[in-house]
Amino acid sequence: MAVQLFAHNRQAYNAAVDMLNRTAKAAVIHPTGTGKSFIAFKWVEEHADERFVWLSPSEYIYKTQVENVTRSDADYPAGRITFLTYARLMMMTDEEIAELTPYGIVLDEFHRCGAKCWGGGVARLLSTYPQAQLLGLSATKVRYLDGQRDMAEELFAGCVASEMSLGEAIVRGILPSPTYVTTVYQIQRALDGIQKRVDAVSPAVLRRDGQRHMDALCEAVQNAEGLPSIFARYITVKNGKYLVFCASQAHMKRVLAHAKEWFAAIDEDMHIYSAYSADPETSRAYKAFVRDDSQHLKLLFSINMLNEGVHVRGVSGVILFRQTVSPIIYKQQIGRALTTGMQSTPLILDVVNNFDSLSSYGTIQQEMDEAVHALRSEGRGDEICAEKLVVIEQVKDAAALFKRLESSLSTTWDFYFEAAASYFKAHKNLRIRRRYVTEDGLSLGLWIQRQRSLYRGHQLSQGQIERLSSIGMVWEDKQEFAWQEGYRHAEEFFRQNGHLNVENSYVCEDGYALGAWIRRMRQQKNGSVKRTLLTPDRIAALEAIGMTWSVYSEGWANGYEEAKHFYEVNGHLDVPGGYVTESGFTLGSWIAAQRQARMGQYGRTPLTKEQRARLDSIGMLWETRKERTWQRAYEAAKTYYAQNGNLSMPVRYETPDGIRLGEWVFRQRQCWKNGGHTDAKRYEKLREIGLFSSKPAAKQARRGTETEERVAHGGA
């Protein structure tokens, strides 16, 4: 059966085909949930004799799109589509790319191609096939936190066949108009910090004015409804499915601790799921949530994994606990509750007031106002299904009081700026300790930190930014600066070498210890040290430039190939500890590390069964040279004992194959006698062959102490 398109997608498809025929490039920019992937599948379907390459941020997003198409009874042309993730394309060789030979290329979520590494892979593909037609799909063309880059302009030369905002989709009834509820939760959590800011105000007259506004704000917040009441009032689908977005794993843990308390009035036997993985397909919790058709309230607490391209059927709403200044992430999150063809009214519970904080970027309501105006001016007023977003403001009075307080506190800005300028004049920098207080009692350290926070939240005026920059303001805090410095060096190394597999001791030309930084990032990610720098966004940024969190993934494979080559040339793996191959690889150290890893020593990750088997296949010697030497001498002693019934031999006795067995036996007795050995297994083996019961022959004893002293000083 052919792919069926909704009316809005049919219109977009026709425009895209026309543009592709004229320019070979076309972008479709529609909000999430409108079914824009069907446009690309229709394009593939109508070119039955051609091959296509389909690129996407993740395999799961594509699988979900394929499932949606097949669920509509349409035929999926599997044999003609080569699917690749952007990350996979980035690692492909020129020869592998040359084998693709596509007629058309689909760039799904094409705004992601702005990432340096992913974009490099796309650029190679497009340069290899300049005649291929290019179709792009995304909910946005702008990379807001990357210099406002317009990816439709960069990739498609501005050839946009169809563009629709989230607000327009709601106005036209393509997506359902949600009920949007805000709360005072974020203000409640911030009160202590706000009070500290008030307490830090100087002079006293300004502090008293700020305290007056602070008291009014506290009273308003205390009179507002709490989260349990708000959830009970607005979550009307008692057995519905709700997605709960959190900022981090630690944040999710804090929110989960209150879940039973907050949602008990709705359903005491609620079903709670939590998903951490970036790939929903690997998450058992996510799969269980999708399959849960019970009559209980179902909550899926998530970090990032559902931001983009993934829709859960039957979702009744989303609950936003993650504050963000990115319009892309914000719209992706609320878009999880909005799907074309929904019959019910979805609920958006904005616990952290993202709706208000994003007003400078253009809220959904602003987009709706623009869409209403455009439709009426074009004589298409009959297409308007909704003009206003239903927003229930729990924070209305509190927000107004908060703005008054902010205004009161901002009058002190010039006081602090003058103090900062004086500090810069004296010290030539603004790297001020957080607790630093001036002689006049100004908490300048806290104020400088506050300016950085306001800057990151786009809450400083351009004039304030310029004034602070003029006196040497470093906008990143210490941790942020450390992260940016490390990432910059890692990115440069990857650009030059195509990987991040560096030795722990590696130092860049400018003296930066990149190897140590990469090692710390792996330790933080794997939980062996406290995570202080990594966030989900930073993890994604590192993975985009080739970061592998386990040194065994690629580094181990490289070491194995070096070991295999040594074995093929020499017939063994008896490698000295300091041995370095012709290519500069420290094979001796690597072999020693594998022995340690096999035993889980020194904090090393134990080897997998497959890794042990592969090393065994090339003659891996798991014992050290010292251990092998001891074992060889022991076997000789065991043979001597079997032949003679004792170990009474001269100190200078040597076996036919050159083992100085007399010296070895003497050293073992001396070491055990003096406490030099503690290995119980060795003790038992030596006891079994009579080492501790045998007495040296009289002839041996008469050889004098000179030989014995020489041997005793030879070690065990």
C-alpha cells in the first residue's frame, strides 16, 4: 500500500518535489509530531528504481519512523534505503562512502549537521555525490547556542520548501492545543538563594527596600498551591502516561524521592519508570513504560533520551522539571505530548517556568499570534482552529513580585561594578574567590559569580556585558573554564588524528596535559571518581569527536594488533617490559597491563572472555618473567626430588639444562626462614617436595660460608 500523507504534509511534499526538480535541494521545517518523516518515505516510494541514503542522529529514531510507516499499512522499501547515523558516517572511509551511490540523500534532524564532526562526515558525502538530490527534515533550522547558525542556509542554500512553527501547527489544528500549567516550584527552591542576594546588598537603604519586596514574594509563594495539589487538579487522565523530564541523574534522583508524595492523590499504586540511556531501545524501563496498558497512573522519568525524534503512543502529557534556555530542547520536550491526529487535549505541566524564561526567543504564543495574523492577511482565516494557548498561571502574582525584587536588586549593579573595576585595576584580573568581600563589605565574589549565571541565562544587557568585558571578565567559572580548555584541546587532537586514544601521559605542544584530562573524563563517566564536569550535553559533545569511554574499545584493539604482529614474527609473546615496537607502541607495558586487567588489579577493568580468548590464541603468557623463572626452577626441583627422595644437593649443583638448582633451593629456604615469602600456595608446593624437611648434605655444609653468603645476597 502507498504512503498516505496528511493534507499539510501533502502540500509540503509537492513543494519539496518541485524544489528538488529545480535545485536538487529542499528542506522541510515542521514541528515535531507532524509526521514529516512520511514526506521522505513518500519521496523514496515514488522513485522505485533508485537508491537512497538516510541519515539520522540515532538508529532508534529511524526505527520508530519505520514502525510508524508500516503501522499505516504502507510498504517500507528496505532494499533501497541505506540507513546511517551521523556518527557512523563520520567514521566511514572514502572507499566505503564510494560504495553508497545514492540517487537521493535524506538529512533527518539536519540542524544537527552543524556539529563539527558530524558536519565533516556530511560534507564528505555531499562532495562525493554532488549530483545527488538532498532532502532535509527538522523542527528547526537554527542552532541557537551555536552563534544562531542557519543550517538551512548552510546546507540547502536557503531552499526551504515548507516551514511551519509549532505555534502555527497549533493554530491550524495540525497539532492539538495543549493546556499549559505553570507552578511556583522553581521560585520556592530559589528563595534561599534570593535571600542571600538581598542580604548582600549594600548600602543598607537598598537592602531594606529589597527585603520589603522579598517579604512580599515569600508571602505570595506561601499562599500558592503546592505541587501535590496542582498535580491532583490538572492530571485528569488518572490512568494516563506522562513523561517527566529531568536535568541530570542526580536531579532525577531528587525528583523521584518525592514522586510518591506528589502524585499519591491521583493514584497511590502509580507505576514509576526511570530511563537514563541516551538510546531508548536499550532501556528496559522505557520498553516497559510503552507496553504498560494498566489502569494506573504511569510516569516515565527521563534524561535527554526523549528530547528528539521519539514519540510514545498514548502519552497524555509532559511534566517539565528541566530548566533550559534552548528553544530546541524546550520545544522537543513539549512536543512529546503533541502528535498529529490526537483526539484528547494534552497537558504540559511546566514546573520550572520554561515558558516565561524563553519569552525573549519567541514563545509558542508569539508564534501563534504571528500565524493568526498571517493566515488572516492571506484570506485563510477559516483554517484557524485556536488563537490562544490555554495557560494557567500559578505564578502570576509571584512572578510580578519577583520582577520587582530583581529591579530593586539591580539598582546596586553600578555599586558592584565600580568595586569590580577597582579590583581589576589593582589585580589585572577578575578571578575572584567566591567568598571575597571588599573592605566596604561588598560580597564581590558572589556578585561576580552571579553575573556569570545571568550571562549564561541571557539575562544581562548588552551594555552590562560590554562593561564587564572591558575590565577583564572571564565569563566561564573555574569548572566551566577547565571543561572548555580540555574540550578545545581534545577537539584539536581529534581534528588532526581522527581519534582520542591518547596515552595518559600525553601532553600537547602548548603544555596542556590532554592525556590526564581524557583519563579524568573517563573516570567521571564510569563513576570511579566524583563527577564534577560531565553533563549529558558534554558527554554527547565528547562522543561527537570520537570519545570512547572504555579504553578497551579502540585502544585495546590497537594493542592486540601490535601483540599479534609480534607473535607472528617471533612465535611467542615473551615481551620485555620496556619493549617498544617500530611504530612506537609500548607493547611491553601493554602486555603487563593485560595481566593486571585479567586479575582486576590496580583499578583496571577486568578483561572480557572474548579478550582473554583472543590473547590466548596468540600465545599470551599470563605469568610474569619472574613467575615463569620460579616455576621452571620448581619443576626442576620437583624432578630432582622424585629421583632422589630429597633436595639435599650442593649449592653449586646445576641441572643438565643449565638451571642453578642448588642456589635456587638455598634461596627458597633462606627466604622462607627469614619471612621473605608469604605466598601460601608456593609454600605448600615446596613443602610437598620436601624443601622444609630436607637437610643440606655434610659435603655441602663444608663448602663454607663464603659461597652461601654470595648466594644469599642474590635474592629469592
